[in-house]
Amino acid sequence: MIKLVSPMKRRPGMTVEEFRSYYEDYHRLIGEKYLSGYASRYVRRYTNPTRDRDGEIREPEHDVFLEIWYPDEATMVACSRRLASAEARKEISEDEAKLFDLTSMRSYILEERESDLS
């Protein structure tokens, strides 16, 4: 299993409610269109800030953590080729500009280590 994670920030001037609504009502569908048949999971984890150690609630650095899970590297590479097509790049990038602060977008492949706490 390969997990790709992208922490993302909403574009300036957009409220949290507008961001989440647009992502779930529109942008998510574009993701599903291109990930279908490749990814085994497509998850959006929205941040809800809690008090920091000093007791203050601050604006989060990221509004959502996108997770895309692939069954293996070959499937991830095949999906990457599809996402690199002119049609996909155009549709995705045009919609991302409506939603995200593009200067802060990053993606990471995670290696997980889990502790046995029993």
C-alpha cells in the first residue's frame, strides 16, 4: 500500500465553510473522475484547530490533508501518467486555482511505523 498525502491551505479570501463546501461539492468529483480505477482510497481530512500549549487557538497552517491510497507503485505510476495528460492537467489546475493557495501545495509519500500499545 502506498499513501500519498498533500497538506493544503485554502486560497486567500475564502472562508473555511466556502472551502469545505466547494471541495466536497465540486473538486472532490474531479479527483474521483481521475483516481477511479487506480486509487483504493481518496480521503480528505479537514483540520479543526484546538488550543495550543499556550491556550490560544490559531489559524491552522493547513485546512485539509488529502490522502490518496494506491495498492502498489505500478498503479500509482499509471495514475500519475493519467493525471499528467493535457486534459487532466487543465481541468485539475483550473479548479485548484479556485480553491487552494497554490504556493503552499506539497505532496509526500508516507512511510508508516505503528506502535503496539496493548
